[in-house]
Amino acid sequence: MIMKINRFAIYSWFVLIYNIFIILWGAYVRATGSGAGCGSHWPLCNGEVIPRSPQIETVIELAHRLTSGIALILVLLMLIFAFRNYPKGNLVRKGAVLSMVFIIMEALVGAGLVLFEWVGDDASSGRVISIALHLINTFILLAFLTLTAWWISTESKMHFTGRKLLASVFILGFLGVILIGVTGAITALGDTLFPSKSIFEGIQGDFSNSAHLLIRLRIWHPIIAVIVGFYLMFLSVMTSLFFEDEWVKRFSWILFSGVILQLLAGIVNLILLAPIWMQIVHLFLADFVWITLTLLFAANFSYLHRKNENNH
């Protein structure tokens, strides 16, 4: 299968990359405690369109809102282009519509965090739940942006008939990565609100009944990450062996390498006591693994579609 890179394809990949940047910037906002930089006002910032004499936290939060608004516009333009250039029922149209739906939901969840004041030093259960929902929605958004860019670039279709086992294997992988992401987001929040002075102090807090729930939950993230990581490596090896397709093999080994890098980054993050820059790197690798898994899924079922057509 040959990638057909045209202007629309380049634009769609750019939209995906730009949204990754927004996600990482959002993590920086959380890690620096700048989420309350605009107070409990949305879409205004401290009740103003452009705050006067803003503090650094306000600048960081306002910049995140403005760049997120641009992301919404970029996805809207992609949707318009999809409807202008592709017929009804085409996968590109469907991908663009779903991308638009989930970026709107992304904006609404972000607004909810501000309006309910689940930002800054807040450690309520509401914030924990909203952080988890935010992460899930972000992953789904990235998946549809990735699929849309793939469908534009390859003009491929998907074949699922008689492939329930393979589909189930991938669904389990997606759910596993989401579980890692949710526990990772909760762990990152705990590291931000309740930083440890040493590894020993951190481990001690993980098993202390008197510690905050966010601290006691941290132990589950590395355990789940290792289990799911080995599953993803197994999935990547199996797909590489059983599918004679260039793109499947490429994405298989990229996924295998990405999982190893992510596990190593997790160890480094733990040793360094989760500095902000390492949290950003860790999150970037999580997004990278998720996007690569999505591309491996797309490549597999695109290959099966071509194989099915050739057989008929």
C-alpha cells in the first residue's frame, strides 16, 4: 500500500501533531498549578477578555485556552474539507465528524474543570473523576484524528468480517492503554499536589493508611503499566509475524520500541521524583504509544480489506 500525500493529508497530520502539543501544554498547566490562573471564569479570564497585569499563572492558562481554541478551528476546517472532498459514507467524513465531536467534548470537560474549580491545589474526588474522563476523551480524540489522517493518506477501507478474535485483541490493548493513562493521570496529579522528598518517602506513602487517597493509588500505575506493556509487546510481535504487510510490520516494531521507551521513562520519572519536564516526556510517550497502536490497528484491517478484495 502506497501513502498518497496530498495537501489535505499533510494538513490532517498537522492537526494531529498540533493537538499533541495542546495536550502536553495542558499537562504543563496542571503540573505548574496554573489551572486556576483565570479564576473560575470561562471562557473569560478573571472576568475579562484580556486580563490586565496578569500573573505568570494567568499567562500560562490563557495561552492554553487560546491555543486550544485554535485546535478546535483546525478540526472544524478539516471537517469542512472532508465534506467537500469525500462522498457520503466515506470513512474520512466519519473520522472528521467524530474528531469534531470529541474535540468539542474536550473543550467542555476543560471548561467544567475551571467552572467547578477542580484546578490548582484541589484534591477532591470530583477532580480525580474529571481528570480520568478528560484523559479518556483525549485518547479517543487522538484515535479519530489519527484514523482520519490515515484514511486520507491511504484511501483505504477496513475489513472486520470474520475477524472478531483479532478485533478483540486490539480492543483489549486499547482498554489497557486507557487504564494506564487514567492511572498515570491520577498519579501525576498526586505527584503534583503531594510531592515526595525522596523515593523512600514516596514508597512509604504508597502503603500508608493515613496518606491521601491520591498517594495510595500511585502504586497501581506501575503495576498496570508493566502488565499492559508486555501485552502490547506480545501483540506487536504476533502481528508482525502473521501479517505480510509492510505497514503492519513497521508499526509493530515502532509500537514495541515505544512501549520499552515508555517503561524506561516511567522508571526515570520515579527515580527523579517526577519533575515537570519528565512528566511531559512521559505523557508524550503515552500519546505516541496510543497513536502507534491506532495506526497498527488501521494497517491490519486495511490489509485484511485489500486481501479480501483480491480473493474476490
